[in-house]
Amino acid sequence: MPRASVKRSIKCKKEQLINLVLDIEKYPKFVPFCLGAKIYDKKTQDNLLLIVADLTIGKGPFKDTYKSDVKFNKKEDSIYVTNIDGPLKYLENKWFFKENNNITEVSFDVDFELKNHFLNIIMTKSFQFGLEKIADAFEKRADGLFNKI
């Protein structure tokens, strides 16, 4: 079961970075391996923003779409993602945001298992590297959007 974590300090306000992460439909523009994104439902309930979205992920001949349940907790400055449907047996993806002097520390933890055992073995070997590339993409995107001279 692939599991990985990254932590980054990004020069921007916490709200800016949270909004960037929640702008799921823009992921294909900058997130590696993300080929498509679609939001089906978006609503607010108390201190939660609830989103149901599809992501199409792929590389080479492998491509698949999974539906996820995204919960942004405004009080805790956290995002929690689980799978609803698709090639995943399960997905647990957690984002935590903390700001200090216009620098936002973001930690991103992912734990998942694919239904396909063979692909699971492949993903386990390369997942930390892939997650680092995804974190790099979010950092570069934030820098380009929020730190223009």
C-alpha cells in the first residue's frame, strides 16, 4: 500500500494556498500525471466545504479516473480526501496548513491502495518520488501566482 508524506514551506498566505489546492479543475494545467479534473458538487455545511470531484491520473499507457470526496475544514485549516469510486480500494489524503509571516507550511500525507495488485507494487516503489514532483508543482504554481514581481 503506497504511503508517503511531504512538507513544504511556501511563500504565500495560507488562504491563497488553500484556495489553490481546492481549485481542483485547474490541476491538469500544473499537476504531473493529472490528465483531467471535474467537480460534480460543491457545497458548504457549517465549517466545512464539501466537494465531489473526479481526477483522471495517468502516465504512458496507464490512465484511470477516480471520484473523490473532499472536505475542507475551515476551523482546522485542513483538507481531507477519500475515494468514492474508481481504481482505488481506498484513499486517505490529508493536507494541513499553518501560516507564519506570510510563509505557509503545508504537509501532505497520502495513503492509498489500488484494486490492481500489480500496479500497487509498481506504485509503492515510485510513489514518494511522484509525491515530491506533485509538491514541487504546487510550490511552483503558488510562486507563479502569488509572488510576481
